[in-house]
Amino acid sequence: MDINELKNKFQELMEKVSDKKTLADLELKFLGRRGEINDLLKKIKDLAAEEKIAGGKLINDLKKEIEQKIIIKKKDLLVAGQDLIKRIDVTAPGSRVVSGHLHPRTQVLRKIEEIFISLGFSVIEGPEVETQWYNFEALNIPKDHPARDMQDTFYVKNPAGQEDLVLRTHTSPNQVRFMEKNNPPLRIIVPGKVFRNEATDATHDFQFYQVEGLMVDKHISVANFKAVMEEFFKRLYGPGAKIRLRPSYFPFTEPSFEVDLFCVFCQGKGCRLCSNTGWIEIAGAGMVNQFVFESAGYVRNEWQGFAFGIGFERIVMAKHKISDIRLFSSGDMRFLKQF
Amino acid sequence: MKFSYNWLKDYLEKIPEPQQLADVLTMRIFEVEEVKKAGDDFLLDIKILPNRAVDCMSHLGIAREIAAITKTKFKEPIGQINESHDKKTSDYLAVEVKEKKLCPRYSGRVVLNIKVGESPEWLKNKLETCGLRPINNIVDITNFVMLETGQPLHAFDLDKISDGKIIVRRAKKGEKIITLDEGRAERELNDNILVIADKAKPIAIAGIKGGRGTEIETNTKNIIIEAANFEAVNIRKSSKALNLRTDASIRFENRPDINLTLPALERCAMLVKEIAGGEIAEGAVDVAATAVKPWNVGVEHDYIESLLGVKLASGDIMDIFEILALPAEIIKKDKSIFYEILAPTRRSDLQTAEDLIEEIGRFYGYENIKPVLPNCLLIPALKDEQLIYVDKIKSMMQGFGYSEVYNYSFISEDDKEFYGLADLAEVLNPYSRDQKYLRPNLAVGFIKNIQENKPYLAGSRFVNALRLFEIGDVFFEGGDKIVETRKFGGLLFMENKKSGEAFYELKGVVETLFDKLGLSDVWEDDYIQGGLPINFKNILQIGKVSQIKIGDKAIGWLGKINEDILERLEIKGRVAIFEINFTDIISFINEEREYEPPSKFPAITRDLAVLSSEDTKVENILNVIEGAGGGLLDDVNIFDIYENDKEDIKSFAFHLVFQSYEKNLTDSEVNKLMEKIIKAIEDEGWEVKK
């Protein structure tokens, strides 16, 4: 039998192969120890030296070719064979992995902290039960002043008898607390729980979160404040985020502003989230009143700074389109598990 | 406060369309919360901020601002007062102010022979747009002048005041007055409340509300008009004490201009004569304790630029002072430029350099200030150590399958009684019954979480448990202080699980967490000295609770919720909680670790089953095994505990790992150690299953 004949015979048989078994038989028939290739090799032993070399090469080439084809066929059969094995029902639910959820407050707070830390702001904390001095007087909100009505306050009974304790109505007491112990230049944010003694509805709760910010140095300006706020909101909501400042009044800042965020949802067209104004009121802010520096023990007019208080839930609500602020303190798993 | 668009228009040469006006006011001074059509007019609800309540709770005040913002001409209402020359006010009215501090100014005028009736339409419309109910022409005019100028006024029936003598004095304790408010309630006064009285009795609560006895009625002929100035703090306190806030009291709380009384009186008297006829008696009675004159406020040019962060020309700054009608001059000293303005007495908000900078800032326009990133020293940003671990622990708990809650910091009186809580921090003015006290632990909140979530747990294929955690502050009265401490707690509620499972899962969570935080020497103590503390006594089940300790320091509790409580709350299932003092954990955390290379030699393992009486603890047996096993016993794990309640028998199965770090152990060496261990166990009276 010559080489071409053998090759044709292999091709013919190969085309009929449709399962692993016939392939294995074919492999044995051609490549086995007593297979056709070896037979052929035995036959050329008797040929003349030159023919032996040429013939041997041809046989070896054929052997390699057959080996290759068998490997390819094996792979093909393997792939095709998958149709035959018992399949997994991929539509059945996966086994239960117990998964926990971080509260959306925590998730957004982490993001906020990360942004401010990268801008050089340290993160500190303060107490929730606060003295009236830190919460009001030190911040230029004297007793019996109408400015106290801006924040409805929970008073806490002091067992020592004085009438001096409140649940902090804002995180601003920490401006003075921090400055009493630290000298400028300084940059801090203070996240924390705050309390307001008022009726609740979808946008008001008696307990919520604020992030206080304070930056003090020799020449801090409104322009600096705008830049820091813009940077913050761009990083939080993307490069398209825009803010605007409006005049406002807080006893502990002068000048004072409201910070409005251009509504990220309706692009200013007006929607439910921005009460159809195109802007979401997101923070109160201003240049630190010199009175506050004096409360902290600094010399008047030696320092300049800005301070802000971001209504934290508002950011989370805007980010996740949450419609009711009371969900944050509800412990309702149907809410929590979505985050 | 509500403003009438048409009314504002009266004082301005030009006025923008209502919505446009709202927009410019919002960007330059106050937020306009609502613009609404009201008949032929528009109502603007403007949020007056406290620092400008002194002059802007009035149509004139807002019109002045609009004039400045839109650079249009402001037109003050003018008119010539036409007084009677044969009748003098002082012949009819005498005023004695006994409390000069509480009433720094009292001015009055008299109008005779007026005719009380209904107000003309224009007057009624304006009041109604602003939310006031028309009463009669005299009362309406006093209200109109208040809304116009910001000065509260009050009209008395002159003939009902004995001897025409008005006395401003403190009320006597227990003195009574029927006020003119809707309820016409008789109010009992205290001696901090200032009253307007005649010789006999109080006729008005100063600065708050008039009294019934001297009110203007259809047959009233002669009137006294009062325009006074009362001390703000006292008005505020009295108004709170009486629970009576009025348009007048709100204005007095905000310290209106003391120089406003006479012009307002004059305006009022003129309108009375115009609308109700009569004769204006000549002159006014004016008792003033102190005179307030315009004052100077200065600011340095460089400071304006530095605080706003913009470059400004002197001319631009002077222009802003001019449109605000603030007389100003430039003062040059050496190389510095200063501005000095003369603040009109209505602008008591202008006291400091920063107050002037605010005026310049808002008229320059905050939108025109270009953002500039601060140029400053590099300070390394740090995070409170506590907060770093708060984050770490939260992430770990999430990994363990627990979800985070932020529960309310308040609890109710019912909670206090139900759980037998004590030493609670008390809220003095709760808004609702749920806010009577501050929470002394996280547990009460967790139990509420079970109740709230219970209806939604059933029916879902995979949810048969509730795993929650919280890190938050709790409060209690400790001696003469309110103590605020941070707690870290967890809850595991399992429906239909066998006894102990919730406890041991939660214990496992705590142990793993502590291990990851590098807390060593943590153990569970079931001997609780002095019993459970009061705020856990009724919550945790005695006998099913352990005190978590690090070394000698007790840091918290782990245990099952009292069956009685679960029954009363109809919670069916297993509930375990833990609650740990957060700051204690922080003080013990040690995250330093040293790598220990594993042994190069194979380990040999043996299993051991021990039977004991029911009261034997795992720890007792472990101690015996470890003691007898010595250094080659590398690890002992318990893999089964079985309690046979009927026979009071407990069986334990241990897995023992023997390991040398120096050589290959032989079976016979291990067998010898096993014999030693078994003997030690049997010496204790326990049985080894062979």
C-alpha cells in the first residue's frame, strides 16, 4: 500500500467518526504499535538507503498529519459532547449566601469623607448631647434671640440642675470645640447626627445627619469656598455638577449663603426633587463670624475661614431618588436591602 | 411673610414682573417661597431672615431693597399732616412709663370725632392679600401702617380710659385681662409681663395684644394711637409664657427701629383723618428713655477683597453703598483705603466690617465671584481613630451578613416601663410621646426592628432570619452628669431554629470580629457579679447571657432575649443580641501580627468523645485535655455537642491535632499522649466513649 492510499483511507474513515469510541479505534488502527503507520515503516526497511530516507520522511509527515487531525477531532467531539451530558437548570435560584447591607448613609458618608480627605480635610467627631453654650451662645445665638427659632430644640434634663443641655441642633458646635484645642491653619469635616424638635413629614425628620466643614487660614475667601464646594460636588455627582450661592443668614457666619445644587435629575427643567425650581438647597454656609473665633479663644480679625453644613440625607435622597427621609431611621429591611 | 405685589409697586418707579421679582429677590436678599395670584394682585411669600427682620418685615423695607437691586427709584409715601390747632394731644393723653428698660419709647397721638366703619376696598384688599382679616377702618389702618412701616400700632378708645392716663408697668402676679384675639380668652398674667394700663386695670399686653375693655367699637368717637418700642427679650419671654405670638410681638422680638414710632404715628393719624374723618390733636406724646442716632461703620478695602476673594474698584464699592442709600466716604490712611458709612437706625444689622462686606458681596453678586482653590500649607488629613474602626467594623459586619440600621435615639415612657429601664436621660420638651427619653442601649431599638420586619420575613424563600447591627451613641444619667457612650451591637432573630443556634452564631460573629481586630484574651464569663445591670435586667435571659471580657475588663453583653418579653411581644423565634462598649474595643485593638511558619512535619489527628453530666461546660473539658496533652497537642476543636435532656447527659466530640515543629511524630508517641489525656478525663469523673 502506498502512502497516498493510506492517507485516503484515513480520510475516508475519519469522516465517518462521530463518537469517542470510533475515534479511539481509528487512532489505534493507524497509530497503534501494530497500526498501519508502523506497518508501513516496517516495509520500507528493505528499500535502498536513499529511498529509505525519502520514504521515512513521507511516512513521518503522514503520521504527524494524522496525529493532528485526531487531536482536532477529539476537541470537536468534546465540544459536541456537551450536548449529551445532563444540564444544570440555570434558572433555579442560587443557594443562599447571607449578604449584609451597609446603610445608604454610611455608603454616601464614606464617599464624602474620601473626597474631603483628598482635599486635606481631617474627619473628627463631637457629642450628640451638647451644652447650650457650644450649640448656641458660642455661635453668636444669644439666649432669647429670634435666631434660636430657626432651629427647634430638644432640651435635655441635666441631673446637676442647670438648664444647659440640648440635643445638638447642628454639627456647628464642633467648630468651637475643635478650634479651642487647635490653631490654624485647619481644615476639618464633622459628620454627625443632629436633632430638631419638629413635626415630621417626607422631607423632615426629628433626627438626621449633617456634615460640618471648616477651613481657617490667613486669607480664606468666598472664592476659595466656591472652589472647594464645586470640587466636592463635581466629584460626588460628576463633572456636570453646578452650584450657586444665595445670600442667607446664620449668626455664626458673615457673610452667609445657601448653597444650591443645579438639579441633577431634571437638568434645571423643574421636577419633584427640586420642587420645580431647578435647584436643590443642599447646604448652609458662610465666612466664619469673628465672634466665633473669639469664642474659641482666637484674636479677632487674625484669621479668616469658611464653614458649611451639608444636609446629608438630601444628598443621599437625591443620589438614590429616595422619597421619604423617615426611611433612613426605620430599620426596614425592604429599604435597607436595596443598598 | 406675605407681601402684596401691587402695594410694593406703590413705592417704586418701576417693578419687574412678579415671577422675575421673586427670582431677583431670591438671588440678592431673601428666598421667595411662593408667588400666587390673588385677585388683581399677586401675593409674594418672602422668607425674611432674622438679621433683616428689623427693617424688612414691612412693604417699605422690601421696596427699598427692590429699588436697590433693580436700580430704580424708591418713592416714600408723602403727605402733609393736618393737625387741629386748638386741641393738643397733651390735653387728652398723659403717659407714664414705669419700666423704662422694658419700654424704651412710648409715643401716642389722639384723633377726635372719628367715624368707625368699614374700610374702603383698596385697604381691605391689601390686608387680605397679606393674610389679615379686615375688622374696621381704625384697626385696619393700624394694621396697614404696621405692614407698611414695620412699626406695630394699637388704637384705644380714649373715652374708655380713665382720666386719659396711660401707665406702662409690669403686671401684678395673677392680674387678668381679656385679650382681643379670636378666642377672647381671659389670660392670667405674671409679673414679668409688661402691660399698658390705665389707673384701674391693664388695657393691653404691651407689644403683644390689645385688651377688650378699650377696643374700638362702632360707637367709638375719640381714639389714642399707640406706637411704642418694647424690649425684645421680654416680649419674647412673655409671648412664650402666654403662648401668644402676634404680628406685633414677632416684630418687637426683632428690635424694630426706635425712631420709627413718630413717623408711623403721623402716617397713621393722616390715614385715619382721610378715611374715618375727625380731627388730629396737635403734637404727639413721646416718652423716650434713650436716643438712638445713626452710627459709623468702617471697613478696609484690602479686607473686602481678601474676604470675598475678588479685586474691586473703589468706585464700584461706593456705588453699592449709594444704591443701598448708605451715606459713605473714602478715607485714606498711609497706603490703606477705608470706607466709612453712616448706618441709618433702621439698619441695626450693620455693625461690623463683615456686615458691610456682606452687602458688597450680595450686590456684586456671588455668581460673579470666580472660584479659586485655596493656596495654603499642606496639612496631613487625619481621621479620628474611632471613625476608622467604625468603618472597619461596619464592613466586617456586612461581610458576615449583617445589615446596618440607624435607629432613633429616643424611647417612650411605655418602653421605659416595659423594659424596666432606669437612670434615663430625659428630654424636657418632647414633640411626641415617643421622645420622652434618650435610649440607654441599642437593644430596645433592635427589638422594635424585629417587630417591624416580622410581617415581611415570612413567605420569602430565603429569608428566615434577621441579622442587624448598629454603631451609635446611648445615654444615661450617671451621678450629676449625662453620660454619652458609643455602643456596637448586633441582633440575630431566627424563625424556627433550634435552641442555642442564634446565640452561637452571634458568638461566632463576635469572636471572628475580635480575632480580625487583633483582640486577644477575649472570653465569656457567665458569672455575673452583682447581676445584670438595670437596663438589661429585663431584656436578657438570666442563665443565657454572658459577659464579654477582655482580660479583666468587662466590655459588653451577649445573650438571648428574655422569653417573657418575646411572648408579650408575640415574637416567635430565637433572638440573641450583643452590645459592646465601642471605646473599650478600640483601646485593646492590636493589629500587629507576626508570621508563624507552619510545621514542616505532618500532623497526627485523633478524635475523642466525652460523656459528662449536663452541667459540664466545654471549657472545663478543654482545660483538662490541654493540660494533659502538653506542648505537642497543637489544636483542639469541638465538632459536636449533644444534650440528652432526659438523662441529664451531655456528650462532646473533640478533634485533636498533634504536631511537632522539630520532628516526625510516631503513632506510639501520640497513643501515649492520648492515654494520658483519657486518664485525666476519667479522673474528673467523665466518661470517654471508646
